[in-house]
Amino acid sequence: PWSTLRHLAGLDAYFYLRYIRMCLKITAVSSFWAIIILCPVYATGGGNESGFYHFSMANVLQNDKGRVWVPTIFCWLFTMYCCFCVRAEMTHYVELRMEFLGGEEEERILQKRKRESKMKAGGSASSDSVRGREGYGAPNKIHGSSTTGRAGLSEGQGGGYGAPELVYGSSSTEGSGLREKQG
């Protein structure tokens, strides 16, 4: 289901798949009505075209103005349908985005992680089980610690996402400040 996908893959992947679904719906509806309405109108247009041109506007005679209104009305109805689909998806996007930015989504995820860590640890919550927004593509910045800060990763698994893991601290050769974690 969509809610499971949203929780497992995140909002970006969820909305990307919804976008693909919306495009599929628009294409399917337009194709169905084009085959049912436009192809017969063009095929009986009275022109002497052959091949695929027989099913296009090229087959309609120039003095047959009534047949030109059919694709015009079709275009207006199809445009309204596209606007309806985009508006419905945009409304859904705004609702979920506001829920996410308001922290409701993140709070549910953090509560679930907290319960899972209690079950694994035998009733005591681990300090690494509840983290903020670390681990979303930015380098992991920690102060003098060797843990990654990402829930589910143990010590020594690195920063992940191809980013170097960074630590704060001083080194006799580099001075103080951020440096890349060694090892």
C-alpha cells in the first residue's frame, strides 16, 4: 500500500511514484477517448490520405468545419481533466508535506524506533535509537565520538551515502576544527 511505501522509501520516492501514476492515468484516459472519438472522426473525414495519415487531422477536408470542433472540444475537456489530476495530487502533496514539516510524521517514526530499540535491548532504550534529522545526505558531524549517529548502524560503518564521516576535534598536524574520520 501507499502508506507503507511512504514510510519505507520516504516522501521523495513516494511522490515520484505518484507522479508516474498520475502520468499513466492521464495517458490512459486520453488514449482511450482518442481511439473512441478522434480516430473515427478523422478516418471518415473524406480525404484521400493513406497510412497513419488516414487517422489524423490531415484526412479531414478543409471545408468540413464541423469535424474541426470535435478535436477542439476534446482538447478543452482533456485540459480540464489534466488540471483536475494535477490539483488532486498537489492537494495531497501539500497535506503530507505539512504533516511532515509539522513533525507528526517524524514523531511517529521516532516513537517506532524507540519501541524497537527497547524490545532489542530488553527494556532499556539506547541513546542511539532516537536521533534528529541526521543521516539525510549530509556528512555526519559528531563531537569527538566514533558512532555514526544513524539509527541502526553500529560503530565503524562510516558516514554512509558516499559522504565522509566528519568529527570535531583537534589534531597536532591539522589544527582544530572539522576533520575526516580516520579508519
